Amino acid sequence: MARERTEAARQIAELLKTAREALGLSLAFMTRLDDTTQHLEVVESALPLLFRDGAKRPRANSFCQSIMDGKLPAVIPDVTKFPEAMQLPAARMPRIRSYVSVPVVLSDGSVYGTFCAAGFGADKQLSKRDKALMEVLSQAAAMIIEPDFRKRELHAEIGHRLGPVIDAGGPVVVLQPIVAVGTGRRIGAEALSRFPREWDRAPDVCFAEAHEIGAGDRLEILALQRAAAHLPEVDGYVAMNVSPTTLLTAECLDLLGRLPLDRIVLELSEHQQVEDYDLLKAVLAPLRGGGMRLAIDDVGAGFSSLRHIVLTQPDVIKLDRSIVTGVGADPVLRVLTKSLVELAAACGASVVAEGVETETDALALAGLGVHHGQGWFYGRPGAASALRPSYALRQPILDAPTATSSNHRVSSPTP
């Protein structure tokens, strides 16, 4: 059965059809070359039963390789006139007797493959003009295939990089304390994934890359497993991050169902859109009924957080560091933070500020009604053994807010 062509392949086929008809030859095709193989990626032929997309030939003894090596000219009107050509397998079967081949060159100068046309009879009319036409068509082909080729190349690089991490059981997971802003008492910790430093990529970028190649759910679940392994080592809750798509997988739900739900705050990232909120709520209902608390992460960083909050009614709202950093000195950030604190109060949710790095910001957040803080001001991510019961505040914070309650939900994460 012939494989279905992509849109790019259909466009290439039109170029090949133009070449075949303009030159009056029986066969036109575009190849991709690797170290050993000539892959006939798209074929336009008067004999479709003999020549199909996806066929493979050894590269070393092909017409294209001999032309690239300078052993044969790019335009061959009569193959029988060239002893070198008559030694090639294609000259014997299927008895190629005329041939034109030009390289397909990408924007960086690398050769992707070749753009070719062939006939089963000699054609003395083939000339340099025909080579020029093929070169123009091959340039058009290069422009069509390059975006998809670069995407495949990128995916291969991502897979090569992430593969060992996945095989090793997932990323390293460290814990960062989450404390009450008024007392410094640690109420929980967030599990944070760490990837090799030499990658120079933030964790959210690594997870996004994994999803791009279809390995995102697996990587997230491995990170959840490593986060859950910390539960016996620490008191309080452990906040774990998950994307909406991974949460809906059977493997993720099975893992969560085996954990002590009353010690878990599940942070739902707002960077990923939710396609079906009814389904999401249905999946979350038994977990929340078992004591798990839901947090909306990165609130204020993007477009979907308010929709997440309204439609999921979370127990915790986590303010993104982009609106926390500098809040002590920026009146606009204070207004924005105060509005989100009021929204959380209306939903019966507690508020955690992420990225708290200075005493000035910590004091301002407390004054704005934020319940809990997380950031270098309190403690950096590290091993579970490094967590402490409390973290000294550099200046006493009076009249710290208390989390409001809401119906049957526990709105303030407590140990």
C-alpha cells in the first residue's frame, strides 16, 4: 500500500512532475542521503508500480553518488557512452539510459539529497539548459523541505539528550521550603526538577521539549514519582507540578491514587491550555475528595490562569515571580497582587508567593494579605535533609493574614 504523502511531499511531487514533463523523461524523484543509503523520498513515475515513495538504494553505487564524486557529469544524454555509468546497478535494472541529477542544498550549505530525472531510453536533447531547470526546481524543493527537516533534526537532538535522563528514572528532584510569611514556620515544600547544568535550559523548557517529541507525559510521571519518594522524609505537604494533559493519563492517575493525598498539593501549570474543563474536574474530584489540594501555578504569568481559577476553584493560588519580584517598591505590582489576593479570598483559596528574594518584598507581601512565601529569602532548593521546621525572619511581621475557609475544602495548606 502506498504511504500517504504529507503536504510537503505533495508539493515536492508537483515539482518533480514539472521536471518529468519538461524533460520528457519517464521518472523523476527526490532523494535524501545518509551515510550509506539513498532514500527515494518522493517519486513521480510513468511506472508507479515499479517506483514508489520510500524505496531505498545503496548510496555508494548510485548514479547520484557517482555524479557527486565527479565520476559522471550531471547531465547524461546516453548512459551507454559512459563505461563508469554502465557498471552501476541501475544501468542494468531498470536499464536507465538517460539521467540528470543536481544536489538539494539547504540554507546552511549542507546537502540534503538530490533532485533527479531519468529515462529508459537515450535522449540526445538533454543539455545544460535542462540542468539549470533542475537546479531551480531543487532550490524550490529545498525551501519546502527545510522546515520539516530542521524540526526532525531538533526532535532527534532532544530525544538524544532526554533519553538517558528518562532511562535513569527521571530528573533529579529537590525541595524548596514554603513558609508562613508571618512566622517563618515551614508548612510544606515544593518538589522541583533539575536537569543537567550543561544543557543551560530551565526545567519548564525541558518538559516542553519532551512533550514536543511525545515523551512529556513519561518525563512528568517520572518526576512525580521522584517527588513522591520524598514524602516519608519530610513533614508537611509536598507540592508537585503536573500539566493538564499528563494529569489526564491513566498512568498519572494510578500513581496519584497510590499516594497519601492529604499530604499532596498538586500544582497545575497555567502555561498549558485546558481543552475540556468538565473532564478535568471529573478527574480531580475523587483526588480532592481524598484530601488532595489543588494549586494553580504561575498565576499572573499568562493568559489562562484566571480561567483555571474560575473553573477549577483551587485550594491554593501561587503568584508568579514576575509579579512578586519588586512588589515592595512597585505600586503597580502591589495593586495587581492585592487584586489576586482578593480573588483568592473570594474563592476560599490561600495564596503562595513564589520568587520571594528580599525582605522588602516579603514585608510587602505580608501587608497585602499573602499567606505563604517561597523563594531564596526563605531557603533555596536542596535535599530533603536540608529542610528546617522554621526559617527566621529578619524583621518581625505583625498581623500576618490567616487563610480563609471555604465550604468543604481545606483552603490553607497545613502539615
